[in-house]
Amino acid sequence: MRRPRFTTAKQVFETFAPARDDIAADPGDAEPLAFLQFLANGPTPEDAISFCSYLLPRREAVWWGCQCIRGSAPPVAERDIELLGLSEQWVKVPEEENRRAALTAGMAAAVKSAAAWTTLAAAWSGGSMVENPEWPVPPPNFLTAHAVRAAVLTALAQVGPKDRSRHLAAAVERAIKLIDAGAP
């Protein structure tokens, strides 16, 4: 088991101020996984998805988003398959060349599908948010989490209401496994 990134859920909120806009519950001094379970079992379990996107390190968060998409709403459009492949390539080889390829493809995506959001999440993991190397714009620390959150919630929106809670619970379980093991 890896050393935890945060020892309290409150630290997640202190590190990523926008989390307070995405998650209504007060984290207090709860341990992150206990808070995650609280959210998953609460009246708005989608908050657990939001919390996972902030809790996971960037690389693991992108991988988690990819796995959630493949598990709940696998892409059928050729472009989405390509975008998801670019996201997964960056996870496996998190180098600048792969991040820039994700940036170019994600920004060019006319429709911001779940796969497009994972590509943007990879693209906004570091470096610059724009393609012009002369005027770099570093992404805010929360932007990968926002894009992963959008990816997973978009994928869940494509699942029928009958299966939604099952897929949401599976997404939370995937995040917990990644917290223990890390990305490939």
C-alpha cells in the first residue's frame, strides 16, 4: 500500500479550493476514504465522483477517468476511441510529447465527450494550457480534477437510470483501488 497523499479530507479541500463548489458536504477531519464512503452513501453520490477527482494524483485521476468510461459508457465513435487512446498513452508514458498530443487533440474536439474530457485532463496535467510555446500558460492545480470529474459524470450520464447507481459505485471502487495501487 502506498503512503496516502492526504491524511484528512479537509486537506483535499485546502489544496483544491474549487472542491468546495463541487462538494456540499463539510469534510471536517475525516480520513479521506471514510469521507469518500460517506459521500458515496449520501443523498448525492455524485459528490463521491467529484471527491475522487481531487483526491487522486493527476496521472491516476486520468487513468481512473479512462477506466470509468470503458466500464460504463465505452466509446463507439472512432474519434472518442482515439481520444481515449491518447489519454491512456499519456498515463503509460507521462512525457511532454504525449501531453502535447493530448492538448492538441482535446482542444480540437468539437464535442466535449467523456473521452475528450480525459484527453484535456491529461493535457492540463502540467506544461502549458496553450499550444504557443512562446506564451506558456500553466494550468491551475485543479484543472485536471475538473476535467476528470466532467469525464466521469458525462460517462455516467450516458448510462441508463437503472444501471447508474451500480456504475457510480464501481467508479468509486476503481478510485479506491488506484489509491492503494497507483496508475500502471
